[in-house]
Amino acid sequence: MKKNLFLLKRIVLLFSLLTILAFTTACEDDPVAPQEEHLEAIGMVFYDSGIEVARIIRGVTSDTLKAPLGGLSEHYDIKFIDESENEFDPPSTETQTLAWEFEDVSIADIWQHEGEEGSFAFHLQGLLVGETNIEFFVMHNDHNDYRSGKIPVKVINEENTYGIPIGLELSNEITGDILIAINNSQVIGQLSIINGDTTDHFEVEFFDEFNNYFQPASPPHTLLVEVADESIVQIVGQEADEPWAFKVAGLKSGSTTITIKILHDGNVGVSFAPITVNVN
């Protein structure tokens, strides 16, 4: 009796295991079930405007990424390298994002444009003259699909460099008078326009946390001025030879706001606090 009971238990256990195995196999072979893609890469390549600046394969590199002190590096785009050492584009899924880790966070950091956080493009920001290492990861939900190995980063002191823009000054191009100043979320000044008139050219100049004043290279950067109510004012006078200047035309009496934005390759890089415009 005990022997028969033991055999019965063995048969039930075996049947259960076969059922689980069949179910698992069916799920894996199901073409309708969503399949998670993992990044299969052995290396990374970093490009600046289509020109290769560094690469790392199987954790080995002889290259160094550089950043200016108190400023931003050029815009780096990433491609990956497969087992055949062919390059391929980074993943485009929202579940796979770029992450990184510095050995010394006091020397350098990474900055990404607004709306590009976690994407496979970035600027290096130089915080302190010196050298450190950075390691990149491709995060897939709560784990990493890929790690690059350590890449040297060097911060050097260069002239005519600038950091992340935190504010701007809007001035009359003819008189040089500063009409509007924006520092982070604080806006000093308002614009007043006579109904039916068009202003002189307004020129925009930006500044970073170190009070370096600059106008970004155009292209790839361009100026966007958005109007909250286009029935009250219109932006005119934007010309290719003056990429950081514009005019405002008063269409009817009222009050609205304009918002100045820096675009990078057509995407919003930085957006500033709205400026009040009154048409009398």
C-alpha cells in the first residue's frame, strides 16, 4: 500500500513538471507575446557633429573625453559596436536609457538638453581642472544591459567657453539698453509696445552660473520665441545673419507673454521664464 502511494506521488510530481515545462515553452514560442530586447554590444563610439572623438571596445580605450572648465563640451552622440565590430544606432525604446558613473564627481558632470534626459546624447560639463574616469551603462528597467568600462575624462582651462545657460539679457540692438533680465525663474522688466508699431531689433545674450555671457553657435542652435496670444503680438524680423535677434509687432491692445527658447537641432534645449508684453 505504501509502495503504491509513493509511486502515485512520483507520477503526480512528474506530470506537474511536464505541464510547467510545456507551458513555458509555449509562452516562449508564442509570436504574439511581447519579447524584451536586450542590447548586444561590445563597445561604444562617441561622435561630435559626425566626427569620431573616442571609442571603447571590450572595456579598452586609448581615447579621452574632454570638457572645458566652467563650460560644456561639444554635443556628443553615441553609437554602439556589435560582435563583428560594426556600429549600430542606440536603442529607441523608452525602457532602455543611458546612465553613467564618475569616479570623481567634483571634476566633471554630464548635462543633457531638456526633454533628452536618459537619451544617448550629452554634453560634458567641466567643474574642476583635472582628470577622472566615467563609465556608461544602458539601463533596461531596473538592471543594466551593457556597461562600457572606464573612459578617461579630462577637464582643461580654455578661453571663450561657457556652461549651462541659467539666464539671459534682452537689449535694444541699436541703443544697447538692457530691457529684460532673466535669472533662473526671476524676470526683471516688461516690454511695452504701441498698437500697430513694430519694435527695433531685440538682441538676446545668455549667461551661465559663472557670469560668462555668450550666444551659442548657430547652427546647430537656433532661437525660438513663442507667443502666448498671437492675436496681440507677432514675432518678426528673424534673419539668418542675426540668429539671436528679433522684433515684436503690436497687433491689438492687450497683454500677453513671450517665451524665449534655445533649440538644438530643432529640439528644445533650454526654455526661460515668460516675459510680459503690453500693447497700448
